[in-house]
Amino acid sequence: MQPFLSLLLLLSIAQCINISLASSQYTHCEGTLYPELCASSLSTIPNLSKKSLPQVICSVVNKTVDEVKASSANCSAYLHYRTLEPIQQLAINDCLELLDESLDQLLLAVSNLESKPNAHVNDVLTVLSATMTNQYTCLDGFQNIKGENIRNYIKGRLHHVSHLVSNSLAMVKKIPPKQNGRQMREKKEPFEGYSTIHREFPRWVRPSDRRLLQAPSTNSTAIVPDLTVAKDGSGNFTTISAAVAAVPNKSKKRFVIYIKAGAYMENVEVTKSMLNVMFIGDGIGKTVIKASRNVVDGWTTFRSATLAVVGNGFIARDLTVENSAGPSKHQAVAVRVGSDLSVFYRCSFVGYQDTLYTHSLRQFYRECNIYGTIDFIFGNAAIVFQNCNMYARKPNPNQSNIFTAQGREDPNQNTGISIQKCKVSAASDLAGNVSSVKTYLGRPWKEYSRTVFIQSYLDSLIDPSGWLPWNGTFALSTLYYGEYLNTGPGSSTAKRVTWPGYRVITSAKEADQFTVSSFIQGDQWISMTNVPFTTGLN
């Protein structure tokens, strides 16, 4: 009887362990979009029931790191062992760059989860959201490429990475964040991670950077640049690219590049190792960066940008960036931004289709001008525009104008577009004949697209329906589109779309979730602002 009792005891213990593991898996995986993958991922974690939620998420993120490395190797193999067209090679190289960025973001997520995870909830949500965006950006690069179907070859691994990240996002949202030293109960917020406004800029903009942003002129003693670019040879360099190449690696201090008035015909890239870079020009229309890469001429949308910014902490003021490809060249980006905690102040972005690519991470735009035609503010960043002017231009015949195309792929991504106190109007080439072109506030590029217009002036060019479908009923139930207390002849919501995901926001409490309060770092989104020109929602 003794061996039999011992066997029963062992079976009972094993059953208890299995029940404990199953209970832990259920608790952690509840609410994820891919529960079977979640359970499978957690089943290989030693002593799962004894680990904290942040430790469990770290294990899943580390698995994701391995999958990203495998995806990168897969892309590299395809690049080196196949004969590819130049556009195919370019798209693969885009993927390799995006996967490399994803590795950095995942490792940063692990670091934040291992160090005071409650204080870094929004940071982790931000970098995981960006990682997911990178995978889909890679795949998007192959949509218009003819010939061998590379997309099908690489998409399996990339989707697997995205699904792992999706599960991690859902679990991270269960970690109660801390605010002002106190642990806060989880709130169901449309946006998370933006900080309060202080003296017209988010609090994460350091006082020294505020002084640089608000200084009256580079020619005064208020600003001493680290490098000067001048076409006439009076500076350190005659091209912006040469100055950027001289930026120190991973600088912790602000590195200021003053770009004197002139037209700089070049493509400029601020890479991920170029941190805390600031461009200062002599004013909109005076300092101009201009190029014309586009999809029709053999570039991917991602690589078409006149100015591409990836290094975190980037700031720009008083300049214009233009893609001059024209309306017939389809996607042609003026500025692509994947820089966390980036600020653009008194800048102008000029293009036609896909002018401003707000690719990922946290961004703030103030008193900027954006010109374009189709989807000319697009991407999947957590982004706020305040006191900006958005101008629709005259498109090609039979084309419509669409101001926004937001690319949120997952309901747990903390991304979206908030447009507050802005002017939405026609550019001079369209102003005299707005009735000839249908113009819309936005359309859903991805399934969980999220955009709001708050307290903005909408001119008469806006179609009464307001918003345009992407393709049939795609995303109409899962998107979040809202309008609150807008003014102007195009602001009437009487004939707006009746999609399940669209709402006329009537509650100040709901609308307040989209003001610049705690959308980028450390706090929840909802909080009254102290910006002089926005004073909450009054």
C-alpha cells in the first residue's frame, strides 16, 4: 500500500501544479487577442506561478527578441541568395532596418519591466506599440512590388512577432501604473503616455530645450549652435547631410545644428544613434530641405522621405521640408518620424500624397503647417497637433483629399492622432474651387484606426459626411473617430457617417481624454492642461 499511496500523492501534487500553471496562464492570457499562442508561450516559463506579471512579460518579450532575430536572418538570406530587382532589395533593406529598431525597442521594454515596472507602463506600451508597427511597415513595403512574392515568404515570421507583441501589450495594460509616487488603478483610456503641457510644450521637453525652441533668433546670443550649415560656405558645412554625419554617437546632451536660409536639395536621415539632435532654421520658407523621391520612380514609401528622423529626442523649428515629386507620383513623403519624444515647432511640411509620415513613438507638433492631398498625415505614432494649420491642395482629376490615415493595428497600442485647436482648410491652389474636390477628415488605414478633431476650425471644403471608408466595411466597427466642439462651415455633424466606431463627442470628460495631458510619458492621458492657449476644454 505504501508505494501506491506515494504514487497517489505524487499524482495529486502534479495535478495541483498543473492547476496552478493553468490558473496563472488563464489570468495572464485573459483578454489577449491570441490566447492559444499566449498559453503556449507561458507554458515554457519555469516556475510560472511564482513569477510576477512583469517577470512573465519579460519572458515573453525575450522570446520575441529571438523571433525578431530569426526574421532578420530570414530577410538577410533572401537578400543574399536571390536575384532581386532594385525595388525588392530596397524593401528588404527597409525590413532589416525596422527589425533592428525592433530589437532595440524590445530590449528597452525588458529593461523598463525589470526596473520599476509600475513607473514605466506607458514607456513599455510605447516601445511595444512601435515594435508591432515596424513589422507591418515591413510588409507594407511589398504591396506594390511586382514579380516574386517576397511578402508571402517573410510574412509568417513577422505575423508571429506581431502576435507575441500583441499579447505582451495586453498583459502590460494589467500592470497598475504609478503617478506622483502612488500606484494608480488601471483606467480605460483612448491614449496613454502623453505628458502635461508646461509653457506651451510637453513636460518631457527640458527647460533648456524650451529656451532653444522659444529663443527669438539664432543670430542672437540666445543660441550657440554646435554646427552651422550654410550654402554660401560661411558655416561648418554646405550640406545638412554632412553636418548630420558629424553628430556624436548617442549624445546625451542637446546637439544643435543651425541651418541658414537657403534651399538644400538633398535627402537627410537622422539615424537611431543620433540622439538629442536639434535643427534650427531661419524660418518657414527661408530654410528649405527639398527632394523628390517617390513610389512611381522606384522607392518604397518608407524610403521616399526627404527628411527621415529615427534618433530619439529630435527637435526642429523654423524650417520647411518638401517632397516636390508632385501629385502624379503617388506616395512621396516629405518627413518620416520614428523618433520618441520628438517636437516640431513652427515648421512646414509640403507634399501631395503621404506628406507627413508619423511612423511611430511619441510626437508633438505646434504651430506647424502641413500641405497635401491623399492621406497626407498618416502613420501610427502617439501624436498631438496643437495650433497647427492643415491645408488640402489641388489633387489630380478624379482624386479626393483625405487629411489623415491613422495606422493602429491593435486595440492595445497606445497610438492615435489628436488634432486640437488647429485650422483645417484649403491651400491657395484649391481655395477658389473647393466644390470640385471631395475632401474628408480621414479614413481608416488599419483596423483600429484612431483620430480625433477637437476645438478645431473646419472650413467649408470638408464633405458633410466627414469621413471616407477605406474599403467597404473594413474597420468601421473597430475604429475610433471623434469630433468635439469644432467650429467653422465644415464642422456640422448633422450628415456625418453613421459608422459604429464614429462618435460626436458630447461629453467633456470623454473629450478631455484627448487633450495634451498625459499622452506621452508617465501619466494617464486625462488631465486638465495648463497651456495658455488651450486651458482644458473651456
